Amino acid sequence: MFSGNLFNEPVVIAVASSLSDPKVIVEDFREKFNSTFGRDRPIITKGNLHAAEYLRKKHEGITPKDRADEYILRHPSEFPKDPTSKEYKESKRKLIERMKKGEQRLLSTLEKIVNRDKD
């Protein structure tokens, strides 16, 4: 097990041979990884990546309604066919709420990452 810095970024490297016990290597790696980077690390998830696109559009000045309309155009099977129906309007309202929450989660995750790097 090796740890150090690579391009001013901490790294942990595990090396194994044919005689190594993978379970021991993994256990040692996890221990060293957690001691180097900490147990609670903010992670960018697939959901964060979807939210990033809509957050970018928000910063471009596109309204939540227009961002929702674009999502609906991309995923028509997720919404009722009749845009004048109560179900459609309720689905669109819930979509806008989900998009806002996703954007907030992404901003929170990015904030944690930036603040962690400052320490």
C-alpha cells in the first residue's frame, strides 16, 4: 500500500501479486483510503449530473417552466398526453419541484467539495 501526492492531489495505491489475499488488500486499501480522504466524502452522483444541465440552463436565464417543458419533450412517455389535463399540470408542477430540489442538492454537494479542498 502506497500513499502520497500526485500533481498536488493525495493518492492511495494498492499493489497485489498472485500470492496476495484480495480480501486483505481490499481491507487495507479501504482503511488507508478512509484515513487519507475521510469517511464522509461528498460524491457527485448520476442524479447530480442530470441536475447540472438544468442548473446551467437556470444560470442562462431559462425559466423553470421552460426547463420543465424541455424535459417533457425529451421524456414524453413520463407525462399525460393532454397538456390541458389536471394530471399533466400536476405532473409538471411536481417535475419543477424535483428539478429545484436536484439543483439544491447539487449546489450543496459542490459546496462541500469546494470547502473540503480548502481545508
